[in-house]
Amino acid sequence: MQQRWNELTSDVVVRRRYKCFWRGIVLLVAVGLVATFAFAYLFTTFVPWDDEGYFLQAYRDFLRGQVPYDQIFAFYGPFTFYSAALTARFDAANVTHDNFRWALLAVWIVIASLIAGVVWRWTRQFSSTVLAFLLVGLHLKGLAKSVGHPQLWIILAVAVLLWLGLDWIYLPSKQPRAFWMGFIIGIILLCKINMGIFVLIATAVAVSLQLRGRLRHLALGGLVIAAAGLGLLLFSAASTGSEKFFAVAYLGSLAATIGIASVRPVEKQPSLTGLSWLAAGLGVCACAGVGIVLVYGTTLRALFRSLVTYPALLSRSYHSPFLDATHGSSILLSAAGLGAAISALRWYRVGEVRPARLGLLKIAAGAGLVCAFSYDHRLALTGSLLFLWLLIVDARPMSGLEYSNRSFLALLGPLLSLQLFPMAGEQVDWAALMPMTAAVVLLADGINCIEHESLGMQMPPLTRIFAGGTATLLAILVFLSGARHTKLRFSEWLSAESVNLPGTHWLRLQPNDTTRLTVTVSGLSQNCREVLMLPGLYSFSVWSGVPPVERTRVHSWPFLSPDEVRKEALPKLRQQDRECVLVSYKMYRFFRRWAVFPGNDEFLSEVERTMRPILVVQDLTLYESSQGADTTPNSVGSVAQPPETTRR
């Protein structure tokens, strides 16, 4: 008997080791694919609006001793500069396009790993974990357009928040974890204030849902008013039917999640000690972050102007509407979410919440959302919000630990989706991350529900096979799709030309793009002592060493330039030799398209009238000061497209 027991034990150990070995191989292959994909996208992408040039120039100035916000303009919080200093190892010479891409590549993998780790901790479903890693890792390609942007650290911080979870509220031994949660929320606030507010509201509402009695009603009432107020404000300010529809979906998602959570009985009163830890972490981070920059020399006036006044001005001056919410596919997905909610409410009303039925619903919802996000995340985003309530619905009583974490994710999804206003560009990519994570968790929860029920009841074999194989099949399909895109993009990197400008050894672009950059940099280096750029394409300053003439560099937005640029910079350029203006007509028109109040082209017309063009490269024209130019008054001119690459 003892020998038989030893044999069985040995077989179990061998099978477990065999299983762990193959799981390790699968994970290595998945990490290799995402890492190669990330490398290929990062080092073949340089967007013409040149966000990264603005950031790299600002980071160089900071590490050379200039004062943030007083001497270096920024819309973003102090942590933006601190993270850049750490990335560059406190040396301005390390602020290069290549170095920041390598740093972004590492964080890219960490973000995907954290999201996958959350799925594993919550569900223990290996196939769903791999699916989450691949889905998120391949979706982060938008980061290649935002090198140096603090949004990277916001995404990482949100992933860490999910990893920490809210279950510490029920676990006295893990109460100090709340301190780090508050600290990380503080970091988000120190990156972008609006994003920090969204995360803070989501966290506060999720915590309030765990409370009992009068405290719960008071806290939840005020917070729900704040969260709903954001949606109502968006609805009233929306200029398109699509944005109004999105606001309705946002409000519907909040109402469903909070409504279901409000009627759920709270099993036990959680400890409030963790709330003190959370507040302490938030306070320490915020005070330290602001205090350091003030000690560095920043004035409160400049800090307020940069972080409050100018972002408010930007939101009023530029608007790229979100037009995908009313697309046919998006409306169909929204209708499916609404139908699922009505069905679930009916089950509750007649007392027919069957675990198998609910498990299949979660599998169908999760799988459908994964397919929708894989097809087009912009079309999937709006409808996905109406499925988030499913995270906190279960036929059997959900433990406080499971409920707290899932309610947190269900609230983060809609609140973080508000970041796509007023500019729905790459912000839509970031807004889709939480609903995408929720889709995989729903799928895994549905699989666990079916597996649990199959142990105690007779279930059709096809149902068990369908439930168990859905995540694996989706992971394989996402892997194959990702492998195809990785092969194409990596082949593009192999065949492209190295830009070969300072700090761009690994960056490779198509010949036309490489020519556009290198010829312009050569022209700047040979002809200019200082340069004013319209819009602010500051990578050319980083590469050429020719400094921008303006002291206040308002990112790339050409119609937010302060008066000093118009009244001081241009006269200075005309009065001295080797002073230049670099104009990208294509990007100028691009930003003008999204400007709510674009004004006129008087400033650009003044450049064209009083300065001499010396170089034209595709959409770029380099102007030099000309003492002999006509100085008679001229009417507002139009923005003309210069000829293709020529020299004058």
C-alpha cells in the first residue's frame, strides 16, 4: 500500500513538473514575441508631429539646470521630470531618442506582465493569463508614438494599482499595502492632474462600496455625484452625437456597476485603518513631489499656470472628437451589453440565476470583447463599458477579496475612458486598456464557473469543452495575428535605413523620412544660430544642436504660443544674422484642423513676407533672416504647400 502511494505521489510530482516546464516554454515564447513586436514598432516609428522632441528638449534643459515651469514650460506634473532624470541617469547627454526607446521597451514588457499577473492572481487560469499578456502587449504599440510622454508612467502606475488591488481592506496583515496604493495615486497626480482625479474617484467609490451603514451612504452619495457629474458635463459639452452617446454609455456603466454593488449585502465591516494608510501615502507623495520642484526654484505662480491654466486653455482651444461610438459595430456591441444587463436583471427578479447560465454568459461576453478589441479597439471601447457590471455578478456569494478587486476594475474602466476628451488620439488606446483587461477576467471567471459546476452536476461534454478551450483558442489566434504583424514590422526594420543622427543609431525609417530629417538637420547646422519652429518640432534642435529661440515652448500646439513669441522672438530673428524659422506646413495644417479658435495665419504670413526661404524638404521649409526683405504691411496670407525636396 505504501509503495502504491509513493508511486502515485511520484506521478503527481512528475506531471506537475512537466506542466510547469511547458508553461514556462509558452511564457518565454509569448515574452519573446511581445518584446520583438515592441522593438520593431519603437525603432521604426517617428511621428511627424514630434511629441518626443518636445519632451527630450525639456528633459535636456532640466538636466542642464533650468528651472521647471519657470524656465521650462510643461503641461505635465513634476514626476515627468523626475522619471526622465532617472531614465537618463541624471546626465543630459543620455537624453536621446534611442535611450528613451530602450527604456520604454522595458516598461512595455513590465506593463503587460503586470496585467497578466493580475489575471493569474484573480483567476488562476493559465490560458487567460497568456491571452491577457499577448492582448495588452500587442495593444501597447501606440506607445511608439509617445516616446518620453508621462502617459507611459500613468499606464504603469494603473497596472501596479490593479496588482495591489483593494483586498487589503479585508486583510489586517496587508493594511500597509494601502500606503503604496496612495503613493502611486500621488504619482499619477504628479504626472497629469486629470488622470489622478479619475483614478482617485474610482478608488474612493470602490472603497465606499465595501463600507457599511451611514458612512457608506454618505461617502458613496458624494462620490457618485462627482463621477456622474463628469459624465453629465461631457454630455452637455459634447459637440457630436458620437460623444453624447459615449457619455450615455459611461453613465450607464457607472449606474449598472454601482446599482448592483449597492444591493449586495456587505458580509463584514472592513477595517478603516487602511484608509489612513492610503491617505498618508497620497499625502507623502504629493507633498514630496511638489516640494522638490519648489526647492529646485519653481514658483507657485508658474506651477499653477503650467498645470492648471494652460491645460484648461488647451482643452478649450483644441478638440479632436471621438467619432467611433456611433459606428454600426459599436452600436451593435452596446446593444448586446444592454441586452445582457436586461437578461441578468430578469434572472434576478424571478430567482433563476443559474451558475452554468451565468458562466456561459461571462464566457460569451469575455470572448466577444476580446475579438472586438483585437479587431478595432476604437469600435469596441464604448460597448465594452456596458459589460463591466458582469465582473461583480456571480451565482454563488463572491468573497470580499474577489468582490473588492473586481469592483475596482469595473470602476476604473469607465472613469479612465474620460481621458479621450478633448483629444481622442492615442488616448483612445490607453482608455481601452482597463476594459480589455476586464474582458479577459470575465472570460476566466466564466471558465472557472463552468468548471466548478461541472464537478457537482451532469453537464454536456460540449459545454465543458467549449468553456475550457475558449481562452486557449483565443490566445493562439492572438499569437498568430501578433506573429504576422511582428514579422512584417521587423522586416521593415531590417530593410529600412538608419537615421544615423545623434542618438538615433537604432532608429530606422523609410528613405523619404530619413532624407527629410537628415537634410533638414544639415541645413540647420550649417545656416542657423537659433531657430523658431512652427509647430514645435524640437527633435531638430536635439539633433542639430541649434537651440530654439523661444523661452516658452508650448509643446507642438502652434495656436497656443504666448505673446512673447509673437512680439519678441520674430523681431529678434529679423534683426540678427543666422536666425531661422523652420515651418512644417503639413503639421501646421494638421494642428489647425483641430483648433477650435485657430485665429489666423498672420504670424506665419509675417515669416513668409519678411524672411528668405533657404531650404525646402518635402513639407519643411527653412527660412533665414533677410535684411533686404520687403517690410511693407501685408494682409493675412494663406498657408501654401511648398514644392518637394529642393534647395534654394
